[in-house]
Amino acid sequence: MLPRREVLTWMDVDQLIDHLIPQFEPEFDSMIMITNGGILPGGMLAEALGLHTILTASVDFPNEVQMEEERKKRRLLAWPKFIQFPDDSLLVGQKILTVDDVWGSGRTITAVRNRIASAGGKAYTCVLHFNPYRNLFGKVRPDYYAAVTDAHIIYPWEINRGQDRILMDYGNSE
């Protein structure tokens, strides 16, 4: 059974960004946008906050064919592979806003936050949506988030692209 889906409009995203902006307490030195989901919300936030030092991080986790439930659990514990990440010299002593679209399991943004910390930076995590029901990190939550959800969120930049297009084209709308 597929999870409940929620399709957002650009106006919905604008409202989420507007909800985030008053939450920010510290002044950030830079931003790391996590690809691919953090690129658009990160750009919108960078513009609103006047941030000029914008960096990207690309993280992957091993993808295995899942045959049984136990293997699925082990996959969630896999070590991240950093495909792209800023040099440590750009992070040391910096207050960094780390942006992604959603905190589902929390693996990706947590891996980025930990890598920033190991380089001597202070990472503040920010997402549009936080899903506490999928979170693998107990009571750990994003520092900033605009909404809590249990749905699979489809952002306006994802509509009719990739897997969502395939599901819609073939009438599988669950």
C-alpha cells in the first residue's frame, strides 16, 4: 500500500517559506543545499535571508534489492557516500543553514550535519516538511521546519516528472 500523497502548489511552497523565515534566530554565514530536494527551497531561503555563500552537498546511501524485512532494516543503517561536499576550510567556524525539502528518515540531513560538525562548523537543519513517523533518530528533529506530515509530499517542481509521472500516467493514484 502506497502512503498518502499530498501534491503542493507553488503558493503552498511560498506559504511554507513564509512560515520558516520568522523562525530563524542566528545569522548564518552560509548555506548548504542538499541535492536534489534542497535546491529550490534553499534558493528561495537564500534570497529571502540575503545569504551569498551557497554550497551544495550530494549524499547517497547504498541501494540494495530488498528481499526481506531484515535486509531493509540493515539498509537503513548503511554508511552514507558523499558524492559532493564542500571543503572543510569553507565550514570551520561557520554557522551553516543546511536545507533539504523533507526530513523523512532523517539519514541524509543528519549525515550532512554530522560532517559539517566534524569539519568544525555549526549546522542548523531546515526542511519544509518533517515526518516524525519515519524519523530514525528518536526525538531528534530539524532545527527549523514549516510543517509536520505523515504523507508523501509531491512538490510543484516534481509534478509530472520521474516516478510520479509514471504512476499518474498508468492510473495508479494511490
